[in-house]
Amino acid sequence: MRLYGTYVPAKWDEQTIEIIEDHKKLTKITAEFNFEGDIEGIAKVEYLMFYSSFDSEDMHKAHAFYVGQIRIIGILQGKSGSFTVNDMGTFVGGGATSELSIIPGSGTGELEGISGVGEYAADQKGCTWEMEVSL
């Protein structure tokens, strides 16, 4: 089944691990998102992000690559539980795009056995996600 929705960042805690050559850096992010649409709930996220360039005056000018895991807890079309996805993406020109894949065996509750892939996009206009899942 194809699922759609939006999300809103509720928490973003980014810590610099290392500055490299004054214009590159490695960071770790702990974040939370509120999901709406075909999935209603929250997402708890851990990211590692490498900035190949950044401007400390305007982070929207940054270019970065990130990997993370997102644990989504909530209700998917009337079924409650949670699942975790691998997230791999890029941030460029003030926008993020990611490819998502549900980790096998990560589903709980009524979402046990869930599988699938998806994507999301986020910029100053908003955040949207889309997934193709099987239960």
C-alpha cells in the first residue's frame, strides 16, 4: 500500500563532532518529528551528518550527506505499533531529500512484519514523506 503524509520537526539537537579544514564538519543529531497523514505519531531519530561545505552564518548554504535511523511510533491506517527505518540522504540548497527502507524485523504491535521503502523531502516550505509498505 502507498502511504503519504507530512511531518514537523519537534526537536533538533545537533552537536559538532569535528571541524575539518574550517569549512567541513562531522555532526551528530538527535531529533524528533511529529507525523501526520497515513501515519499518525512521532519519530525518534539519530543522524550522523558530514558537511562537505558549510557557512556558519547561513546553514541553508550548506551541502551535507547524512545517515540515520528513524523509529516511528504511532498508528498506520488504524493499526498501532512502531517500526524503524534506515535513512540516507543529502542536504543541499536549504533542502533535504532521503531514501528510506524499513529494517526487517523492526515492527512491533500490529505493525509486526511490516516491510517497505520510501522517501521524504524537507525544505523551508514544509516536509513531506511517502512510503510503499506491506504488512
